[in-house]
Amino acid sequence: MTTLFYRKGLDLKHVVADELARDYHSQLVSQIRDADYQIVSGRLTVHLAREFGFCYGVDRAVDYAYQTRRRFPDRTVYLTGEIIHNPHVNTRLRDAGIKFLSDPDETLNAVTTNDVVILPAFGVTVAELERLDRCGCTIVDTTCGSVLNVWKNVRQFARDGYTAIIHGKVHHEETRATTSQAVTVSGHYLVVLNRAEAALVCDYICGRATREAFLEHFANACSLDFDPDRDLQRVGLANQTTMLASESLEIGDMIKHAMIERHGETSLPEHYRAFETICSATQDRQDAVRALLDEHTFDLVVVVGGYNSSNTRNLARICADRVTTYHIAEPTCVVSVDELRFLPPAATAPTGTDTEIVAREWLPRSGPVSVAVTAGASTPDNIVGKVITKLVELTA
């Protein structure tokens, strides 16, 4: 197996930079940034959050994918799955001839020594990487540094005899990769989605829940041989990097206090560890939209990003607590003043739905309209720009 890590300054840099600018740049978004993140058009005022859209890790991953296609024009290039959670970007890569091993007509078994495989920003499981290693293919690793930091902490938990309790979505690519890191060094893990599930863990630690009920609830969210009596004695907290930071901190605090109740405060260091592993870009975008909502009064918020993007959905959750919020995947969701397709922010709850619904008469027909706009870390500027253009047209 050959593993490639591209660096700035390679001969492809300028060619790929032009391609990326062509595919994802927005002159309108640049103008809004230069105008203190605000645009006024007729009766419409749009405020952009000061941190939104592509983060460094996403920008790097997409850059590597474009470079890979250029560097190996005569070889089959695969992605193990979506490079990031944005349909526009993934469509561009498919159009460039990159195959996705997650597609129904593709399989990892088809990968040969002569092929090139790109690992996405979320990373892959240890088992998937080992299979690729056996193939002898060339690997281009775009795993985000923030994700690698979580892996390092989870492996250290396992080596020191601490079970990793991970605040995340159990089926998310990043969380699956993270849990595999614990298992590969003979560790244990438990994934909790939210405060409600963390409360169940706390109840068990404090002896307020039955073993049968606990194991039934977390049957698909723990290591195969997980024994709560053994594996909840010493725990280390971590999280999927794109989760809601405030919720991750609250979950950590809940479990910390449960361990104090069970073992006493003086014994806490022997039973509890925590590392803040929300990535800085996710935190920055969450902080920026909160600041925007504190500074201005809005009629509504539009959050732009893929429906399977965890960080985007959490931005929508933050906004929905304050003002009417519409999480849309792309500009075509904005149909007319009377119709907008969106994912309800409540869909992030365990009982929620991933089904897009339609809002009627969502945009005021007359009078001043003030709209806040933000976007997840996997949303390119050109998509944000097209959404704002639609808003301008509808309020003209």
C-alpha cells in the first residue's frame, strides 16, 4: 500500500486552485464579507454569520480529491464514501469520474493494486483500512486533523483501561471510525446520542437502572462484549467532532457527577477522564450564529447544508431555539414565496424524521424582511450565494 499526503507547493496547486474557484467560489458571498457580512436589497436585509461554510479540514479534503483525479488520470480512483456531507460537492466528484465504494454498484472487493482510494474527511474504520492495505492500492488520506485528535484520545483511554463514552451518532462515519480505534487496542466504547441517553448511563452508574434494560437500549451502540458492570467503572469522555458543543459539555458534566455520586469526589481521577474534542471550526460556527442572533432581530434563519451533515443540523438546532429556522440542502429548495422545502430542526432528535417537508407562505410578501444565513462546514460558498440570490429575487 502506498499512502500519499499532498503538500502545498506541488505543481498541481495552481491548476486545482482554479478548478476549485470555478466550482465553489461566489462573488456575491465575497462582496457580502467585504460589506461587514451584510447585504441590503430592497426590502430584504441578509446577515451572514461571520463563520460559515467550508472549514480548513473540508477545504483540504476536497482539494486532495481534485488533485488525486488530476495526478492519476489513467487510473481508477475511488472514494470510500462521501468525501464530505454535501450533495453538490459529491456530485462534482462523481462527474469527474471518481467512483464511490458506498454506491450500490461498487464494492471494495473490486479494488486492485493499480487503483487509487481516497479516504474521506471523517476517516474510515480500522477494518476498512486493513482491507485496503491488503489490496495494495494507493491511498490518499484526507482524514481531518480534529478527527485524528479524537482517535488519539480514545486509544489512550483504552490503553489506560478507561471505556470511551462517545457523544455522537452511532451510524455516522466518523463515530464508526472512532469506535474502531478503541476496539483495535482491546478497549471498550459506548455511544450516547444526547442528554436523555446520557441520563440512562448515569442512572446505571448510580444503581438506578437494571442491567437488562440498559443492554437492550444500547445494544447497537457499544462494543460487542460490553459489560456495564465492568466497563462503566472507569470512563473517558470524547465526542464526534461535529456535535453540539454545549450538549457535549453537559453530557460530560452529567457523567462526571454520576461518578462522584458512585465513587466519591476524591476518587474521581481514577474513574473519570474527559477531553474536549469538538473541532474548532464546528465551535466557531456555533459561536458565530449565536452571536449573530444576539446582535440582531430576524424574521427567520436559513441554514444551508446537507441533510446528513451533523454540524449543519446542529446549527439549525441552535437557531430554532431562538427564531423560525429552515434547514435547506440546496438553492432549489427555495421554490417560491409560498413554497420552501426543508428539514425540520427537530429531526436531530431520536424520534425525529429525516424527511424533507414543505413550508407554505414562509417568506413575508410585504414590508421589511430580515434574514440570517449560515451554512455547515461542508457547504461551499457558491451554494450559499445562490440561496441568497433566490432570497433577493423573491423579495424584489
